[in-house]
Amino acid sequence: MTMEQVRQAYGSVAQLYIELFGTRQQVHADDLAFIGRHLASRAGAVLDLGCGPGHITDYLRSLGVDATGIDMVPEFIAHAKAAHPHGRYQLGSMNSLDIKNGSIAGILAWFSLIHVPPQDLDGVLAEFRRVMTPVGTLVVGFFDGDEVAAFDHKVVKAYRWPVDEFSERLARAGFKEVERQHRPSDGTHRPYAAIAAGRGRTVS
């Protein structure tokens, strides 16, 4: 599976996805609080990578954050610009950010890493670290599981991660966990987790 296949898959269901998930009211209040707690105080630019319809970027901006949403799906970016005309949204890939080293105060990757194959995750996290200031903060959300495994996501194949193992991958890439939260399955949603981490030293 390639990122181009992921882009095409989301593009084909973009309108339905926007209807189901495209407002901040459709995000759990605890998740918004977690995101805000770690990114609202960032003095500098924040990127919402894989911003989708742009609703969480807009939430961050409502908190006074200098946030920009980036997504590789044109349909999402078009919607975000129309729905949030005072925001900043642009097409782009988290695999190769057109941003100078050490210039970003915070990154949100809210369920936007779930389609990255495990063997490619280290490279994406290294790109995050490259663009981040020494005191930057990364917030990630992902599906939780007992082992790293692929599953049939409703849009396209995705991966679940044990929280401790994902935290270890963050540490390997040079991030130090500062807080995590976990939400078990409620019969409707899969179990998922979130980690907030600061930039630290890489682990060899």
C-alpha cells in the first residue's frame, strides 16, 4: 500500500467522511482537551498534519494557536478552506515537509499515522523531529491493540499499536513522552490512545 493509494481512497469517500467526522462536535471532549492542553501554549507555528476536513486545525486556532492544516487529499483541503476561511490549509505530505529545520513549535498527527506501514514510521517521525524546535511538542492519536497489526479500516488498510511500543518508537526518533491517554472500545469505536511528547535526544 502506498500513500497515493491512501490519498485516492480518502478522496473517493471525502464527502461522507466530512459528514461523519468533519466538525469539532464530533470529536470527544476529552480528546480536544488533551490536544489543547499540549498545543495551546505553543509559542510559534503548529502543524496539523493529516488535517482532513480542518476542524481540529480550526479548534486550535480558536485557542489562539498559529496553526496550519496540511493534508494530501485535495477534497479535504478544499472543504477546509471553504468551511474555515480564516484558517490556513495547504496540500502536502508528512513524509516530506517543505519546511526548514527547527522551525515548528508543535505538531498534531491525530490518527494521520495509522496508515503508515510500521517499517516506514521511523522515517516519518524523523521528519517531524527535523522541523521541530528543541522545545517543540508532538501530539499523536492512534488505534490501540495488543500487538502491531494491520486491520481493515473502513477507508483503507490501517495499523494498530500497543501504546508502550508506540512510545518506544517515539523515543527512538527523539521524542520523550510526557502524557498519554487511552480509551477502550465502547462497542462502537475501536480502542485508541493518544501520546503527547517533547523533543528530546535520539535513542541509538
